Amino acid sequence: GNSVTQMEGPVTLSEEAFLTINCTYTATGYPSLFWYVQYPGEGLQLLLKATKADDKGSNKGFEATYRKETTSFHLEKGSVQVSDSAVYFCALTRLSGGYNKLIFGAGTRLAVHP
Amino acid sequence: DTAVSQTPKYLVTQMGNDKSIKCEQNLGHDTMYWYKQDSKKFLKIMFSYNNKELIINETVPNRFSPKSPDKAHLNLHINSLELGDSAVYFCASSQDTGPDTQYFGPGTRLTVL
């Protein structure tokens, strides 16, 4: 079936370090892919998305490229800040009964220290 | 202005009680959702409504009953609460049923004692 697998956290980095959070997916057809971020005590917010192969989503210094050949959508940032500490969710949409459903990965907690 | 709001933010109750969580969105969206996030942060869809009609109903116990009085509101009523219902419940909305961005509320933390 359709699913999303993310690297397990927590990921702990120093400020200004390079970040990669791996995400791979299994899906039929051509899903749209998303990264959502959840800051402590808050709901999820869309970080970036890509709707077709080779698309690159970017926002707030984060980037992810839709790689159909490797079924991946890894999240990267060149220099993380303490304020990036949050839980990051990779997700895809799949059709269910004619409607799109978001399928989430398990989430990866990122902790950035000064 | 809050785009998707939920009440209450925290809910602590005893097993066997009945409780409701309310959700409102002021984005003019047609589609609304309820998600459950467990203690390990795993997030799973429960229900979705489009223009007040139920379109997605995952394998959820029938103790859970969503109600959409209008497009801007989607409430969740839970009967006979159980310990395993303890979780954070998120409401979300999107423009329509396509692969659009979903906008999430701040969540309701339900604790069943």
C-alpha cells in the first residue's frame, strides 16, 4: 500500500550545521509530496511541497526534491538555527474513494542547540 | 485572525464519559478533517467532510461521531471514552478534496483517566 518512511530521530545538531532528514515513499501513481513542521505545542504547518517528479520545493532555507527514481523526498537545510527545533513530517497524498488523503510518516524530531 | 481554531485546547476526563471537541475554520475552505496524533507523534486521519458531507471515514470505532453543521465547522463527539482515546486531536481544512495544502488547528490534548 501507500506509505511514508522517515529516518528515526531525534536528530541533534549544533547551530549552523547542515541538516538532512531522509524520507522515502511507496505509492501507486504519482502522489504529491509534502513536508510539514510541528513546533512545540502547536499544530502542523506546511513547510514545502512538490507535485511532480524533479520538482523542488523550498521555503525558509529548507529544500526537498521529488525523486521518482529513488522514491525519495529528503529534506535539507544548509545552516540550521535553534528556532528550527521541531518535529518534521513527510507526507504524500493518495486517492481513496475518489478523494485525496494525506498519509504521514512517523515524524522526525530535530533539536538544534547553540 | 486564527485560520483553524479548536476548543478546548486541553480536555481531561474520566473513562466512560462523553465529550465533544469543536473546530472552526475561517478560510472559506470546502473540506475539513480530523486527525489523531498518538503519544509517539504518529498522525493518522480519522474523518473528512466536504461541503458538510462525510467523504473519508477510516477504521474508527463508532464511539466517534463527527458532525458538520456547516462548511466552516466540524465537531467531534466521543462516547464512552476509553484510556486508549488519550491523544492529541487535530482539525484541518483544505480548499477542496484535491492534493492541496491542509491547514491545521492547534490541537486538543485529550487525557482519559
